[in-house]
Amino acid sequence: MANYTQVGSEAIKPIRKTYSYMSGLKVKRPTTYDECTYNLEPKENFHYKPIWNPELNIFDERRTRVKCEDWEQFRDPSKFYYATYCYNRADFQSRIKGQFEAADRYGWFEKMDPAFIDTVREFLPVLRHFVFGESVAFMHVGRTAVGTAIEQCATYQCYDELGTAQLLTRICLGLEEQVPSILQDGKQKWMEDEKFLKLRALTERLMVTWDWAEALIATNLVLDSIVYPLFFEEMTAVAMENGAIGYAAFSQFLMEMYEYEKSYTTALVKMLLADRPENKEVIQSYIKKWLPEVIEAAEEMLPVFDLPRKAIDGKLALENVLEKHVKPLLIDELQIVSSIQTRQVWEVK
Amino acid sequence: MAKKKRGLKEEYNLLTRDLDWDPTFVTREEMYPYTDFEGIKIHNWNNLEDPFRVTVESYVRIQGEKERKFHAIRENIDLLQGQLDMTDARWLEAMKIFSSVALNGEYNAHRLFQFIARHVPSPAIRFAAITQSVDELRHVQNEVLLFNNYNKYYQGFHDWKNYAHRHWLTSVVKSFFEDAQSAGPFEALVAIAFGFEVAFTNLLFVTMGATAVANRDQSYGAVSFTTQSDESRHMTLGMMALRAMIEEDPDNIPIVQKFLDKWFWKAYRAFTVVGYILDYIAPKKVMSWKEAYEMYIEDQVLNGLFKDLEVYGIRKPKYWEQTVQEKEHNSHIAALVLYRLPHVLYFHPFAPTEEDKKWLAEKYPESWENIWSKKWEAFEDPNFDRLYPGLPMVCQTCQYPMFFDEPGQPGFNTAFRTSEHEGEVYHFCSDGCKDIFDDEPDKIKQAWLPPHEIFKGTCGPAEDLANYWGMEPEDGGDYYESVDHQNFEKWKKVRA
């Protein structure tokens, strides 16, 4: 067999290795990811202007305020293309399935401390709507982002967020025995509870943020870099203190989703900052607009940290999030902002 | 307390449509700015049924398995030089045409379904549409990777992106998808989900897939079967969306009818080239265009789907009779015209062989002897100058060269229609194309017509056109004189 293929390949030489336009991608040797990602987006000779937005082309760089010389040079650090994305997420879903089986076998949900169940029912079913709203926002990001590599990440994130909303729903269904109306109550809280109004207001505003880079950065570097660690790292630590393994066991999946978003967005922002200095001001304006509001929305939600039997000060939890996630990302790594302030009512040490 | 017992439908609702809510901090108009302008009325978005029930969990699992199989096949074909299993490399001319139009089509569909998912405010349509968007990304990526197997050994694949966006012939399909991309969300849904997917994709992935297999082209065989497994979901979305629009309000009927008239005709015209592939390019032929049209379009669509829609007051698409009449002729027209353009094509046209002619005579008893064989015979005259001078004039709407005949006068009388708009005259190949223009002149007049742009100088100097199109000198010319033909014959002997 080996001999057969070798003989063939010696006598019959390929006349080229890849598509001629691949020479435009600044990599040494294009990989499979590069080949099926680079330069798919149409850029010229458009026939018609969109009837719903005749000022712009079907694909148009002017749908965001940030600018870039060559958007197609972006590379996803995870190098996901459709196949590897599916392999990765299929494995991810198997792990989730295993965790649900463990939860069933060991009664993680049934034996959860009642006070902690009361904590979870207060915010977890609410967050499924939040994540769904982000997913809708990312349908627009996917449609309008420039360059295949970037919109591809946004497409996967959009689908991931639907998956996350479905995961949160399934965890809630696991708690239905204890709290039969958990999903209905959650939706009502999302609509009416003061703790979440600010978050919902921001989510709805995100869904109508038509500058795709703003929506992307606001979601991945601001909203999610606070909301995810707050509930799936800080609250997870509280869960462990309260013996609520059923909660803690699923948090890693949420954090993994956040880490994917963060990694490609960080790479994108670095590319944009390196591409031209004017981008810094634009990205700063996004952060300045969203960060104080998201911190405020997070503060509104902190009372949920008072609910567990062994409770912690919610302010401390938020402070941890800012210190461990937000500041290292925005101040140290990306250097987009120099300081981060919370509302006056309390001080971050 | 026992766990709640739920039906699958109810549980699926909780995983999808129950996630949605009515916004209060922004208005509905701000949230869904493009929902109303087309005039489609939906009274209760929750009435809309889910086209299918796929969760993210089941999707990535099923698709991941399909991908593992597909990529194993793809890598194997490459490793074992599966291209040499083909009966005849002439089949690749079909693949060159396919790759230069389909990759761009799939990619546009990927982005378009994000737009539909975002702007049609139905959670049921939204989830189906975003899933389709992800599927379409799959299709374009798999095709790009698979066609690179051919690209390594043959001409005509190496710059599909430039062929797709710059070449005069591909603008037929480019403009088809861009018309949908620039339409409102409901028209786009009817255009692609119904007009393209439901009505026509069987021809692309079933008929052409079977032809690929008959010609022992494992690559396109693999692509079409795995693609078709997603298409069935897309067709369900198309049917469900169409029914929802029709059933929700009688005022929607004339709007939907207009969409159907336009997109059936556009898709029909765009698929002309498939007839050329089935009847001429395929070395081993499975089914003629005429037979394929009868089975997939006449039986299944015109006398099937449209029959079911009659009760709602939807009639068959305008000019359907003409499409049935033309099934005898259009593949021959396309072949005859393309034959004369080997110098401006990135694939290799050719005259039918004696074997081809025998088959054509058998499949087209009514038109071959009387009309089309005579046209080919005329080309055998030693004084005949094969190369068509200059560039063909194209139809403003479908953008094919103006080569279609007057209905009922095949082979003798090229159809020619015009419309005047703002003092300019626009040209069309048919009443169907003229009607589309007359209905939306301000949109269709914008078309980037390659011959016009070439004369304007947009595409650079005329002597450098081939380069602008992304062509290498060996891309064009007759198949039987091509490097591809020579190499294939040589390599096949080496391997034997």
C-alpha cells in the first residue's frame, strides 16, 4: 500500500500546492484552516446596493468605526474551521453529558442545599435570556463583520451562545424537581426584577448596536468578562463552600465558552491596535461607553451573593472579577484603559 | 416529587423559542427595523412551527460525525490520487464551472442566513436560519478543500475567487446571490430557501451527484451526498417559511406570488449551465437536462409543490410553460455559444464527440436532428471561424449572453426585449427577465455587467483581461487540445 502511493506520487507530480490567491496570506505554509478560511468574503464588483441600506455595499468595511488595512490577515488563535469547530464542540457536549449523568447518579441537584437552590433560581434562569440576547446580537456581527476569519469566529460564538442558553436551560430543568416554576419565574425576573433590569437594558441595547466591532468588543471584553467570571468563578467558589457541586460542576463549561470569545477578541484587538493608532481611540470609546454601565449592572445583581447559607460580600466578588479578569485584560494586556472605577457607593481597594 | 413529564415539542420550545422576549428598553421598530417594509404581515410570530428540531448539542454531534467521514474521504482521495479514477478528465470542466460559482454562492448564503436569522422576528425561523448559516459555511469550506485536490493537478481551479467575482460568465450566479443579499429578509428567504433550495438544488446535488459517481469522480460524489444531507433541512425551512407567510394573511399572497415568479425564473435561468453539464460535459451521462427537468421541476415542483399551494391562491410561477418548452433546447444553445468562446473562458469547451451526439439524438428526438445537430455540423466547415469576435452582449437581469430563442422558435430567432428607464434602454433575453427589471428598475439597473465594465475600462486594459479574470494561459482553449487532457491521459497510463 505504502509502496503504491509512493510510486504514484513520484511519477505524477502536482503542478501546484494550493490556490493562487493564498499567496496574499502572510503565513509561511498555509494550513487546512488557512485554506478554507482565507479570502472567501466577496469584496468587489457588487451588483446591487442593499435595499435596506443603500448607502453601503453588501459587504462593506464602513459598518464599523475601526479600520484595518487587510482584515483577511486575522487568524483565530484556536484555528477553528467548521470541521474542527464541530469536533471540539461535540467533545465539549459529551463532557457536559457526562456531567449530567454524574449529577443524576450522585444526586447533585436533589441534594443541593436549599438556600443555594434559592440562590441559583434567582439568577441562573435569568442568564439564559441574557446569553440568548447576545446570540442574536452576534447574528448581526456575523453578517456584517469584515473578513472571513473574523466573521467565522463570530458565527461560532453565535452558535455557542445558543448552546450556552440551552445548557443553562437544561441545568434549570435539572432543578425543576425542587423548583417546578424555575424557568417561568426566571423569565419574569428577567422582565421585571430590578436586579436585572440594567442588564436587560444593556442586552437590548447590544442587540441594536449596529457597529459590529463595538458589539463584539462590548460583549467579549466587557459584558462577558464581568458576567461570566462573576457567576461562574466567584459564585462557583461560593457553591463549593455550600457543597453545591451540581452548580460548580457545570461552571467550567461556561468559562470555556468565555475563554474562546476572549482569546479571539484579544487577538483581533491587538491586530487593530497594531494596524493603525486611530483604532485605539475608537476602541477606548467603546470600552468607556460600556464598562461603567456593565459594572453598574453587575452591582445591581450583587444581592444574589447574600442568599447562600454561607454567603460572601458580593462587592468582594465583583472586586475579584475586576482584579482577576478585567484589569489584567484591559489595562495590562491591551492597554486600552488606565483605570477602572466602580460606582461611588463602595471602593475597590 | 417526580420530574415534569414533557413532550419533545414542549422541551424543544424551552430550549429555543422560550429564550426570546419582547424588548422594553428599545422599541420593536429599533429591534427589527427591516421586518415591515416588504409588506408581509405576520400576526402572531408564535404560530410559526419549527421547521425541524435540532439543538446545538445534537447538531455538533451529528455534524462532527459527518465531518470525520467527509474529511477522511477527502484526504484519501488526495493521498491515492483519486482524480485518476475518473473515467475521463473532461468531467472536470463541470467541476470548474461548479467551483467558480457554487463556492461564492454557498458563502453568500452563509452570510445571508445570518441576516435572515437576525431580522425575521420569529424564534422558530431564527434558529433554523442560523443553523443553515452554519451549514453553508460548512459547504463552502468543504468544497474549497476538496476542489484543491483537483487544483493540484489541473487548470481552471487555481483562482476561483477571481473567476467568481470578475469573470463575465460567473456574474450570472454572482448577481443571483447578490440580488438576494440586497433584498429584504422575506424576499431573501423565499429566494434562497424556496426558489433555490426547495425548487432547484436537487438538480445540483442529486442529478449532478449521480453523474459524478457515474464518472467515478469520488470528490464531487462525496461533496454532493454530504451536502444533500443538510439540504433536506434547508428545504424544510423553505417550505415552512413559505407556508407561514401564505397562511398568516391574505394580503401576503400577491407579495409572495411576486417573489415566487421572480425567483423561480431567476433560478431557472441560472441553472441553464447545469443543462450544459449534464448533456455535454459529462463523459458518461446519467440523465439528460430534459429528463432531469421533467423529474425534479415539472413533477416535483410545478405539478407537486405548486399544486399543493393552489388552495391558498398561489398559482404556478409566471412563464413556467416557457421553461417546459425550453427544456428541449437550452442546453444546446449554451453549448454552441460556449464552444465559440474558448479564448475567454477559464474552462475548456469542446464539440460533442460522435458518442455524445448519438446520446443527444436519442435523448432529444424532437430537436436534435432538425435543429441542433445541424448547428454543430455547420461548425465543421473548414472556413468556419470558431472564435466569436469580442464579448457577448448580456441580459440586464440574468446576465447570460443574449442567446435564448423566442419561445416556440428554437434555433432561428434570438429573443430580444428592451425597457426604457430614465431615458436609458436596457436589454433582456426574455419576458421573465424583462418583468423582473420592470418591477424593480432602480435595483436591477445597478447590475455590474461585465462587458459594459470592460468597455468602460473598469477591468483594466483589454489585452490584460485574462489576467484580471485570474486566468493562466492554459486555463482556456479546447478541451481536446488542453494540458489537462494530455496530463490525464499520460498519468493514467503511468498509474496503470
